[in-house]
Amino acid sequence: MTERRGYEIELRTKGRRLEGYAALYGVETRIGGMREVITAGAFKASLSQRSDILALVDHDAARVLARTRSGSLRLSEDTRGLAFDLDLPDTQAGRDVLALAERGDLGGMSFGFKAVDEANENGLRELRAVELYEISVVSAWPAYGGTVVNARSLAADCPNLAHAARVLRILELGS
């Protein structure tokens, strides 16, 4: 069964590129009555297997933004979590995502996965290894509350300096 998760992420626009985090390590999250945390290195096998991972809009396979196979999506792990960098296509979905990111109107990031190695102790599910299928830009509400999205435009990429200097934050109050 494919599961989907959204986490606190930072999202930046750089011309027609988006970058940020699709998942964070060590951040305990509640989903319904369940608590969950992802451990460092959980995506290692998926990233090293060179499988084709997609970047989608709202987990919709009809709205592909990028993919690892073509090189338009780059994924890596660091001490913070699963980092991404993607080139937005000149499609309606790509233009819409860019416009929403620049205005600060996106809800966050999410990812679709299958748990490969997990533990469950005292009501805390620990994801130790997952098979990653996709990451998604989420328009409205990611699976987790408290998501923070930052959209930034670089002055060098934007002729309107006031627009380039604008930093917007969306804070969704968690329960």
C-alpha cells in the first residue's frame, strides 16, 4: 500500500526551479491517533537504486513536474532530511506551481512511499527505510499540520526588485 506524508518544508523559487525538503528526519508527527517519525537514512536505498521517482502536483500522476530519470528532479539526503531540487516545466501545471510558490500560496510538500523497515513501540511508528515513489507539491493541506512554506525569488532572476525581496510565509496552525 502506498502511503503519503507531508512535513515542514522550506520551498524556494530560483527562476523556474523549486528547491526545499520533502521530508524531515526526527520530527514527530501525529496522523489521527498515530505518532510517526522518519529516521536519518530512510530514503538511502531508494536514492541509490536509481529508480525513477516523480515530482507531482497533489499526488496526481497526470500533473508531472519532473522526474529523476530525465534529470529534471534531483533528490538527496542530508542531516536535515530529504532535499529536492527540480526544474519546472513550461506547462500549465508548472506555471501554476511557480505562480503559487512566488505568492506563498502553496500548502507544503508531501511524498508517496511504501514502508520497507519500520518499528512500532509505545505508539510511535519509526520509519527506518522506505521505498520512495514520488514527492508532491501540495496546493492546500498536506497530511501534517504546522507546515511552513517559504517562497523566495532571487533579485538576479527578477526585474521587479520589490517582488524579489518579498518573503512570504504560510503558517497552518496545528492541532
